[in-house]
Amino acid sequence: MAVVIFTAVAYDAVTLTKQHSTAGVLHQTTGHLERTRRTLAATESKDTSTAMTRDARVAAQVRTVAQDNTVKGSLSTAMQTASTQNLDIATIHSCLAGVTRALDAVKSSDLQGAVNSITASSSACATLDGSNGGLSYPFDFPDPYVLTVGSEYYAYATNSVAGNIQIIRSTDLTNWTTLGDALPHLAIWAQPGATWAPSVIQLGANYVMYYSAIFGSTGDQCISAAVSASPEGPFIDSSTWPLECQLDRGGSIDPGPFVDSDGTPYLTWKSQGVKGQPPMLWSQQLMPTGTAIAPVTVPAELLAPTQSWQGGIIEGPDMVVIDGEHLLFYSANDWTTANYAIGDASCAGPVGPCTPEGTQPLVASTQYFSGPGGPSLFTDTSGNLSLAFAAWLPGKVEFPNSRVLFIKRLALPGGVPALAP
């Protein structure tokens, strides 16, 4: 374009006398310049379009690479999921097969066969929890109590398939061996079929089990004690009368023994409540053998249901002494509902009085369990404080569903109990 302009000017200078010719050339040059401008504009537009096309292709290539990586990632995830699902399916089959065998054994009155089947499938069934919910033993195990003996754990629970008192043993709180019935024979005053809430402590060379049973003379629940030289029993109850039985308060249940920091044994329990009396938690000193109430002592009131979340019901006490402080754990509300929960209180001493730590339960229903209750505090083999309790599985509350065993670590930030994350 510059050459055209230069030529036109030069030609005009040489032929000044040829006005008409010059005017024509100028007219042609102007037209040429206009055409050139349009060509440049078109070229610029084409370049822009080409750049946009190029950028779009680059972007498409980037997306293609990203999509390829996504597909690869999705395939990898799918393969992992498929593998996990296959594992779950196999685990489910193992669990269900064991449960089916146990049920068939129960129908055939083969108690030992049921015990063996439950033991063989308990680990597979517990694996299906797949979470940090704390599921430890996936079979019916209400009102649990866990005792640490050396490198082993013994857990006891309310009567079920395994007889009067269930007993299981573990070295890791995950894989349990079912041992059968820890209390093959009840005391002569007790009626069978309702032996509840066992608990065991070691006193001297013996292990003493406390449990609730029906007092045949009145039909009320009362507390007894049985003795064994081994934590797995069999425990022998030679009593002719209940250890504790507040007939004027509707009976006594849910025994919870503990040894104070000076070595003195005590027993905590719940009075049922009758004729307008609310359920109450109590404590009283025991004789050194643990099989009799200390003379010249009277039951001391520990706690009554005074908070709204308790629903007027309080039960299942378990007292522990930590760094000289007496802490009381208990259940409250209706045990057949998801409102059942675990509370805690601080106590002035082994016979109280006790004051709730807050206005809400320590452990309530979660996505992993419903209606937790029957707290049992114990120290594991590593020295950590743990809380055992029974609970329904979510969506499976009340009979004929089972309450299974959960175990969670317990922390004491600032001296106040809280479940560890």
C-alpha cells in the first residue's frame, strides 16, 4: 500500500500538466486504498477467528485430557468400590450364615452349638459397622459390664441365648469368644428368666458377680452376689436371701460395684420406685468379701431424675474413682426408645451426694446407634479409659431387635468426661 501511494505522488509531481490524468490516478489510488483497508479488516477478522478456533481447539484438548484423567479416576474408584462391595457381600454372607446357624441351634435346644456359631461369626458381623461408631459385639448384649484381667477382657450381660448371664472374652475388644453361661444356677430365692445387669469385681482371690433376679416371694427385682475363683466362672450363689432389696420402693436392680481409693468396696444400684416414689440411685458400703452389706450402714441416696432429658427415669449406675474424684455414670429415660441416653455426675464421695455435670446427656443417639445405655467404665490394657454400653442400631429400636455392644474411648478434658473423637 505504501508503494502504491509513493508511486501516485511521484507520478503527480512529474506530470503536473496532466491534471486530468493525475485526478484519475488519485481516484484509482483512493479506491485501491479502500480495497486494501477492507482486505486488512477481513484479514484481521480472519486472524481473530483463526485464533479463536485455535484457542477453542486447545481448550477442547485440555478438556479431553481432563476428561480422560477423570475417566481413569472414575474407573479406578469404580474398581475399588467393586472390590469393597465384593468384600462386604462376602462379609455379609459370613455374618448371616453364622447367625442362621445359631438360630437353628437355638431351635434345636443346642445351646453350645448356638454359642459356637455366634463366636465364629461375631468378627464378620462387627466388620459390617464400617465406621468409628464403636460397634464391638454385634449380638444381643444388653446391660454390659467389661472387666479387664491382665491382657484380657471379660464382658458380662443380661440373660439371652447363652443362659442366665452372658459372658464373652477378648484380647482386643473386637474379636470376642463366647464362653456361655457365667451363672449356670441361680440362688434358691430367685426365679429364672429375668437375670439382669451383671457386674463383676475382683476382691482378694475371688471374683464377685452382682446381678438382679426376681424375688420368688414377692415378684420384685432384687440383687444378689455370686462368687468364682475365675473371671469366666462358673459363679456360685449360695445365698438364701437377696443382698439388697428395697421392697418398700418397688425392688432394687442394676447393681454396680466399685472399690474406693482406700480399698473399701461399695455397691451402687437403682430402686424401682413405687406409690409415687421416683426411681433413685443408691450406694452402700460392702463387707471386704463383697458378699454382704457392711453393718451399721444404711443406703445413701446418690441421684434422682431431676432433668428433662431423663424423662423421670434414672438407672444403671456405675461409679469410678479417678484421681481422687468420684464420677457417676448412669442411664436415663425409656430404654425401649431412642431417647434413652447416658448421663454423668460428680459426687462428693462414695455415698454421694452426686450432681449432674450438665443439662444434657453425655452419650445420646447418633447416626451409629440409638438409645445408648447401661454404661460400664473400664481401663484398657494400654491404660486408656473406655466406656462400654449397649444400644439399638438406628432404625431398629425396640423388641424384637437387639441391643448390641459398643465401646468408645473416654477423655477427661478439664476433669469433665467426654467421648474421645
